[in-house]
Amino acid sequence: MKKTLQLIIAFTLPLGLTARAQTVTGVVKDARSTPVEGATVLIKGAGNHTTTDVSGQFTIPAPEKLPFSLRISAVGYKTQEVQVYELDGEPFEITLTEDGLLSEIVVTARRRSETAQEVPIPISVIGGPVVEDAGAFNVNRVKELVPSVQLYSSNPRNTTLNIRGVGSTFGLTNDGIDPGVGFYVDGVYYARPAATTLDFIDIEQIEILRGPQGTLFGKNTTAGAFHITTRGPSFTPGASFEVSYGNYGYIQAKSSITGPLGKKFAARLSFSGTQRDGLLKNVVTDKPVNDLNNLGFRAQLLFQPSDGLKIILAGDASRQRPDGYAQVVAGVAPTLRPTYRQFEQIIADLNYQLPSRDPFDRKIDHNTTWRSGNDLSGVSLNIDATIGSGTLTATTAWRYWYWDPSNDRDFTGLSILQLSQATSTHQQWTQEVRYAGDLSSRLSGVIGVFAIGQDLKTEPFHIEESGNAQWRFSQSTTSELWQTPGLFDGYGISTKSRLKTFGGAIFGQLDWAITDRLHFLPGIRFNYDEKEVDFDRRTYGGLQTDNPDLIALKRLVYTDQAFNADVDESNFSGQVTVAYRFLEKINSFATYSTSYKPVGVNLGGLPTANGEILLDLARIKPESVNHVEVGVKTSPAANATLNVVFHHTEIEDYQTQVQTAEVGVNRGYLANAEKIRVQGIELDGNIRINSNFSFYGALAYTEGEYVSFTNAPVPLEETGGPSAFKDISGQKMPGISKWAGSLGGEITSNQRDFFGRRARFFVAFDTYYRSSFSSSSSPSQYLNVDGYTLVNARLGFRAADGLSAFIWARNLFDKNYFEQLLVAAGNAGHYAGVLGDPRTYGITLRYTY
């Protein structure tokens, strides 16, 4: 009878037992029982190694003493470490797990190990090797592999991570609301969206859960969760080193080393560094702008006193110091303002010309230095303990964020807004305790508690300051008083604010196997959220005068504002899922869920009406989400998957960020749209024709509209009309492409000897398409981003151990495209664009052992 060996982490038993056989024989297969040819089988410490034949079989001399370790590796599969305690002459059967995209790999979405096809949740899974080979070193590049994900970033702070078009506000970020997409690393929740712009460090796997989450783990989220698992410490020594070189001075280095520190301790150290020259040129300074300058470190210490207890202490630190995130003027829209208040007339009066009218000339002349200092760090302690038939998990974490920016928010060489600096610090602590396990032969479940505390404050102030051209852009009458020398020079606002929040929750979900085919999965969550804000904004500078007419003009630009808010909310949310397996390879599910996003507070300044501050906007209502989805997951062939999901989401009191013509609220403000609806169909699948050909694809059709938004700001081209607000009910929401898709594949050779190692040669490609989308909270004919297609490719050879190398190209056909369009402060008519990268290419060298 054959024995199935599984990967285990065990401690060395006393040596001295004599082996009863001189050879070890066995067969290596994949999860579909297909023989794996060319897998390397190595006896650790002895140096003996061999490779499997076409039938996946191997024979290798055994060491003299037991126990010993087998290490089985093959290109495209996760390496297995196996402990052999005895030999009885029977052949071993070893199963390898594939590394891949949307493949049949193990996930922990429901806080237990199961395959992605078994989970009654729409989930996309990307293995670490796919992330690394595709050059997807941050979330913005991962979105090209999973079309349901959207990320928009004009700088790390102003970053939006959405799934299916919802989650966070589109455009510039307001700190007073919670993200709707949870971002986790090794089970630790990251509250600041700036984390999504950092380089990944030593990724094992990425799981993207679509739809509301909250009955299984962590923070309540209304749109989904982005869960990153890093490679953990191992008792088997190993290391990897990688370096990439490319055009525009691109250099990226990564390294990771792991091994035992004793019988019960192991550690892993990981590093990532990225540099690249800027992709824009400042024609005044003759310097490249928008470079990359990223560093990241991660350290983990594992303590495992027994098979049933594992404790990991982890710490990380990442920093970005780019001369970057500048935007180019993308166009000019006529407004309804008088001619003298139009952008073209204003710059003509100031004798100014843009450096280029073609944004893809990639030229700017900004007179304010761009700076985006972004630091994130933290420590966590995770304990997994086997208790009864389940696992108790406790995760304690503390995280820190420091944001040190400088922006040119007028996007020109004129001194309109000469300073825009929202320096901030943020600290958070989180605590989660969760038990997942079997309650009986037909009942399993998860129950847990989660708590988070946050403290966000200015460091020490947020600054917005006018320059000598502000008078002409703010001029709203023909009075000559606007031209008073020095009236607005250095006139600005200094804001000191602090936001303290606490959130707590109790959650649970059951899985009742009514029959072997029919499962019923109810879940419930109780949320409590408390927010306390102290906001104090003061004007300073400009011409010091007692003239009431001049003071009135200054107040048309900036005003003092101060308010306090102390709010708390509690509610219940939950879900019901019915899963039915029609056949062994057809798994269906239907889910109804409710979700909740806590009350929001405005931290970017409040708009005014008739000179009065609209204090009622200091607080906005919480979101209420109703969500339905129906899906089918199939395996039409032994080496293929095909899944389809229909989803329908309605959100009442949708929290949205809206733009205003007031310079004093240049980052916009929060408001509630009465109701929105997002619905669509998603299709994804993959196929491995044989060991040499594999392909994947995903397609998403999404519709998003404001069902009711009766008091939205007017679009850019209607600025200056009879009303500053407009009913946009029935119009499309921003950031949502009706169609988005990805398609990719890889062709590999059979394994062959290369540089003394077994390797495969490969050629691979990835394509990403999205149709046009609105880039304005109120739809505008000038702020629509055209659809585009990107093609990435790579060619090289890959070894499970030793040297791998490949050349790569991203945006192979050098497509010009916008990632986002942004209205300049004051709504004079010009707007800026966040440009997608041009064609980049290079080479990557990787060595592992």
C-alpha cells in the first residue's frame, strides 16, 4: 500500500536509527494525479538528488540514518519539504501543489484550508511566482491580472482601492471615512490606503475576495478584501536573490533568506528595493520627475514548540521617497463663467503658456516641488493553536504611517497654489481573536471578535497657500480691488485636526452540511464604531489690511473654520449563503448579505453657501448595503476551471467625495448620494492543456449608476451656472468600466539540463483591457478616460533551484493612456491627468536554493 507524504513542519527526532533500505522510491504527481516529469528530488544534508521520469517516478539512494528530509521541487509547483521517519520498502506518493493564477490552489478565505473551487465566495487567487514573473510588484499592477479590481492613485495618500467599482471614494481621499475594501497582510488589517502603493515583499499568495465581508474575519468591509500572505519562516534553510534592470534607469533588487535558529525557532528576513528615473520632464529645471525610490524590509521569527502551536512575531518597515506623483495638464474645458474667468483668458492676461498641449509629451513646468514621503511600519504577533477539532487564532498588531507631501495642485508654472502640504501621522492598533473548526460531523464554523483603534492627526499642520497669481484665478467680479498688490501673496490656511476612532465587532459564521451536496451558511456580525474629530482651520498671511472690502475678497478664497464632532453608531449585518454541488465538478452558490460602512466626518474643509459654512456636512450618514450574488464554479476538464458570478449591490446613503469650485476645499468634501446600484457578471477560468501550455482569462461586465443623487455638485463645464448643485440621478458612477478583461498564457518547454540544473524555457504574455470610464463624481463630457489595452510579455528560462533569467516588456506596444483625470483647484476649466507608464523593458535574474 502506498503512503501519501504531506508537507509537515516537524522537529528532528534523535538520530541513530539505521535505515532498513538502501533506496527511496516513489512517484510525484500534481493535484490532478498527473505525473510530474523532471521534478528534482533531493535528500537534505546528504547532497543526493535525482529527477523524476516521464511517469513521475524516482529512485534515490537513502542515507544511512533516519530520520531524513526529502525536498521535492519542480518548475510551476510549490516546493515540498518531507520528513521520512521510517522505510518499509513501499514506494512513496508525493503530491505537489501548483503555483498559478486562478488555479486549483489552497486558500484560507474561510479561515481553513480548502481549494478555491470549493469556496462559495467569488475569489481570485494569484500565486507569488505569478506576481513576481509578471512584474506585479504592487497592487496597481495586480489589477491588470484581476479585472474586478480598480486602483486609482494620484499619490499614495490619495489612493482608491475598489472592487467592482465600489469601496472607497473616487478621486482625492478624505481621511474621515473607512475604506470599503479591506487590505490585509498576514491577517493584519491596514487602515490607510497608502499601503497599497508600496512594493510587495516576499509574496506567497494573494487572495481577492469579492463582495461584502465581515462574518469570517477582521474589519467589516462593504466591497471585498485584498488578503496578502507572505512567505513564512522555515526550518529548512533556503534563500532567493533577484535583481532586475530596465530602461529609464530601472533597478529592482529583492532577497529573502530563511532557516532554523534552533529546534523550535526559525526566521525569515526579506528585502525589496526599487528605483527608476522619472517619466515626466520639468522643462524649467530640465529634470525628470515621477521617479521611483522605494525600500522595504520584513522580518519574521517563528516559535513552534509543538505541532499544535505556532507563534510568529513579525515586523516590517517600508519607505518611499520619490520626486514624483506630478500630473500633466490634460485639457481645458469651457465653463459657464464669464469670459474673463475662463482658463484661456486668465493665462493670456498673465502672459503664460502651457509647456505643451499634448499631455503625452510628458512635459510639465511646475514651480512647486513635488514630494511624496510615505513611511509605513508595524509589528504583529500571531498565535495559532490547535484546540479540539479547530484552531484558535489571535492576532495583535500595531501600525504607523507618516505622510510628508508637497503638491502643485494648480498643475502649472504659475504661482496660484504655491503650497499644498497635508503632512500627517497615523497610528493604529488591532486585536483579533478567532476560532475556526468542526462542531460536529456536519457542522463547522468561525466565531471571533475584532477591535481597532486609530489616531490620525496633522503633523503639525496642513497647509494651503496662495501665490501671486491667485488673484486672477479667484477673481469673481470686475472690481479693480482684486489687483491690489500683495493681497493674496502668501495668503493661506493652516489646519490642525485630529481624528480618533474605535471600532469593535463580534462575528460568526456556520457551515451546515445538510447533505453531502447541500450546505447552508448563515453569518452575523455586530459592529460598534466611534469617531471623535477636532478640526481647526485658520487663515494667515496675505496683505494685512483693515479695509472691509479687501477682507471680503480674501474670505472669498479662504475662511476660518472650526468644528468638533463626536459620533457613534452600532448595527447588525450578516449574510446567508446556500451552496449546492450538482456534480462533483459543478459547485453553485447563492448569497444575500447586508453590510455597513460607519458614519463619516469631513476632514478636508467644508464648503460655504452665501458666506456661511455648511456645518451640517461635518458629519455624513453611514452606508447601508444590500448585496445579492449567484455563482457557479466548474471544472469542465481535469486541467481546467470555469466560473461565472452574477452580482447586484444597492447602497443607501453612499459616501462619495465631490469636487467644489471653492479653492478652500480643493481636495473636495464628503457627501451622501441617496442611493446607488452596481451590478454585473464576472467570468474567469484557466486551462492547462498539458505541462507545456497553460492559459487564463477573466472578463467582467459592470454597470454602476446613481439611482438617486439629487444634490450633487455640477460637472466642470457647468461651473458658473445658476446653481452649484445638480440632480444626477440615473447617471453613471465614476471609475467603473462597463467592460474589463484580462487574458494570458505561457508556453514552456520540457525540462532539460541547463547550467547543471533542470530548467524550462518559456514565453508568456498578459493582456489587460478596460473600456472607457468617467473620472468625475458628477459625469462630465470632458472627464472621461478612453478605453485602452495593455500587453505585457516575457521570455526566458526558469529553474526550481539555481539560476532563472528572463527578459520582459510592459505596455509592449507603448499605448498612451490615462489612469485618472483630476480637476484643478478652483474649477477654472483646466484639468490634469495621471498618465499610465510608457513601454518599459528589461531583464530579471533570480537565484534560489
